[in-house]
Amino acid sequence: MNLLRTLAAISGMTMLSRLTGLARDVLIATRFGADAYTDVFNIAFRIPNLLRRMFAEGAFSQAFVPILAEYKNKQGDAATKNLIDHVATLMTWTLLLTCVLGIIGAPVLLYFMANGYVGKATEFNAAIVMTRIMFPYIGFMSMVALAGGILNTWREFKVAAFTPVLYNLSSIAGSLFLAPFLAQPIYALAIAVFVGGVLQLAIQVPSLVKIGMLPRISFRVDTAWQDEGVRRIVRNMVPAILAVSATQISIAINTSIASNLATGSTTWLANADRLMEFPTALLGVALGTILLPGLAKAHSDGDATEYSALLDWGLRLTFLLALPAAVGLATIPEALTATLYHHNKYSTHAVQMTSNALVAYGIGLLGLIVVKILAPGFYGKQDIRTPVKIAVAVMLATQAMNYVFVPYFAHAGLALSVGLGACVNAIFLYTGLRKRGIYQPKKGWPMFLFKLFAALILMAGVALWTSQQFHWLEMRGTPIRRVGALFLVLIACAITYFAALIAMGFRPRDFRKVTRV
């Protein structure tokens, strides 16, 4: 299987997801602005989203995929299907109980997540209603993570990469067609989250049927629990939950801090985060999705050379594509933010505040992406404990940085702490992989980096000069012209960067990687 071609396919689906997500966010910013109600929606959504990342896409996927790959490669389809059935049974009933408790306990959760709104009865009550509407989202998305893990192990990557598009389309439809008919329009976004979760799960079913791995859910939870494969997954999930929890607890603390800053801070951060997630998802998430099954198979086969080569390929590709994205976020933040969000209710001040957060994210972008490449290096070997220790240390470091940065940079200080914390995480992960002999860099890294930095310096100069030729905020009345201007700036940057690399000898064939299916 050609990994570069597979990455391009997944990134194409992810790009569609991010574009529709961006359209969703632009529409929300245009229709709802950056006020207290959009803040409480973002806070309410973070509760099920946080739990989804903690248990579903985080701990569960990291524990499930390597063991599933081991069963598929060594024990055959019958044993693998039996494992999937038992995992699905245990997940279904656990998630049902979790959702019921979450809906009942929404006020308590919000007390910790949004204590800045506790004294504001109207906004706090709205947050409770939206949390209760959206809480089942964790159930739907956990089952989506199960389905995605199965499909990715069978190298069926495209469907899982496409599913977020359905959530984005649901949100767009809710903003356009449902919000005008509700007494509190912001509730339309919460309803869209629920519907989007249902759609994302439903679209996976035909693909699971096609490969013969559609889970069969039973009432025999005790039988499911007695499966040794299930117990191994749960044992690996415990430290994985601690690792992911450290990151998500840090995010929860940041959300609480943001709720005590100026009104709009949570929304400014959320919109900057959306732009930051473009390169993170297109490269980091897509590469992590491809690498984990491949690493698990190499580990199962005892092929240490292939294991290290996969990590090296992922890191080189990450540096090649993540660094120009980081330079772009740091050099043209106003152009990006004004073009995408500066409409109707989204004020000039909101654009400036979002731009500040975007610059801060850009500083740590490489770390945010590299972590998604290095962490699978441990997960593929079913070593969850090492990333746990690192994640806890990084959480403490991130909050210490908040103590330093937030008084000076307000909400942007939160973004800066997250990015720099990710860089610390990446350094620790890299050091751990090298010390254990898991990863051995191939020759040529110093010259590779020298050429990259030379191209980046040229690109940064072009970005700064071309962006200064336009008055981004003054073009609010001519949005098409502003989009065209941004397109010209981005094209100039891309041409400069890749032309410089080609002139220095880079060729696409140098980044091809073929693995055995």
C-alpha cells in the first residue's frame, strides 16, 4: 500500500471536513457573533466533546487498534469478530449509563467548567439545557470511534475520514433553517450536534457490513467482560485515560480560565482553534490514523526496521508540511481571521483578539502535530504508560505557563501555553523513543532541515510583504475581493516555498512509502 497516496486520500476527505467545518464556524460567527450565548454554547459543547476525546478517540482507540490488529493478523476473522462483538456490547451499556448520568448531572459539570457564569442565571441555565441536549453525542461518537478503528485496521480509511462532514452539514442546516424558528436560536446548534452524532454513526454501518465486521450487541455484559481480549483493552485503556485526561483536564482548566476573562474570550479561542485544526487534522490526525495500524502490524511481525522507518517517514512529512503552516498562522493571522470571520456581528475587535490567539497557536503548531506522530510509536507497541507519565508532566507545565502568560496575553496566553506544552510533550516522546531504540532517524536530517528553513525564510518574507499590500479590515464591505486577496497571498506563499524546495533538490518521490497490507 502506498502510504503517500493513502495520506493524500485521507487528507482530501479531511480537507472537505475542515472546509465544511470552517463554513459552519463562519456561519455561526455571522449569525450569532461572539457574545455570552456563543460562549456558553462552546463551553457546553466542550463537556461531551472533552469526554469523547478522552474515552473514545483518545484512550479507546489507542488501546483498541493495536490489539485488534494483533487479533486480525494472528487469530483470524472469527476470533476478531468475537472480540468486536464483546467490545461493542460492553461499550454500549457503559455509554448508556454515562449519558444518563451526564444529563442528570449537567449543572454540576458546568459548575466546574464554567464557574464564570454561575452568577449569571440566564446564561448558566442555557448552558444546562444545551449540555443535556448534546450529552448523548459522546455515546454516538464513541461507537463511531469503534467503527473507525475497525475500518482503519482493514485499511478502509476514507469513510471514517468523511464522517465529520455530516456533523458540519447538520450544524449549517441548524443555523440556517432551525435557528430562526426557536425562541432561543442558539439551541439550534445544540440540536445539530445531536443529529450530527447520529448521522456519523449511521454512515459507518454499510462499510462494516461490507467487510463482515458489523458488531452484534447483546445483553450479556458478563460474557463480554470475561473475554481476555476485552480485559486487555480495558487494562490498556486505564493508563491511556490518564494520559488523555491530562490533556483534557488542561483544556477544561483553560476553558474555566477563559470564562473569567473578557466576554468573547471562549469564542475567540474556539475560532482560532478551528484554523489551527486545519493543518493539525490534515497532517497530524491523518498521519496518525495511517501509522497506528501499520505500526501495530510491524510490531506483531517483529519488524523493528519497518517500525522505525514508518516513524521516520511520518516525521519528515510532518516537518515538510507543518512548518509552512505554522509560519502562515504566525505571519498572516489578520488576513486569515478577517477574511473568514469579519462579517455581520463579528466585530473588528473580535478579529483582532482571534488573530492574537492564532499567532500563539502558530508558535506551538509543530509540537501539536508531531505529538500525533510520535505517540503512536508507543501505542503501536502497546506501551501506554510512558505517554501517561509524559502527559501528566506536560499538564503541570502547561498550567505553570498559564500562570505566567495569561496575565500578560489574556486568552492568547492560554493558546500559547497549549502550543508550548505540546512542544515539551513532543520532545519527551522523541527522547523516549530514541532511548528505547524504537526510533532510529535515517541519514540526511541536518541537510533536510537546513533546506526547509531556507525555504521557510523566503516564504515568511513573501507572506509578510504580500499581506501588507491589503487593508483586510477595511475590505469588510467587499468580501469577495478579500477572499481573492487571501487566495493570492496563499498562492504566492505556496509557490515560493515549494519552488525553493524543488530548486534545492526535493522531489515528491522522496516521500513515498510503501508497506505490506
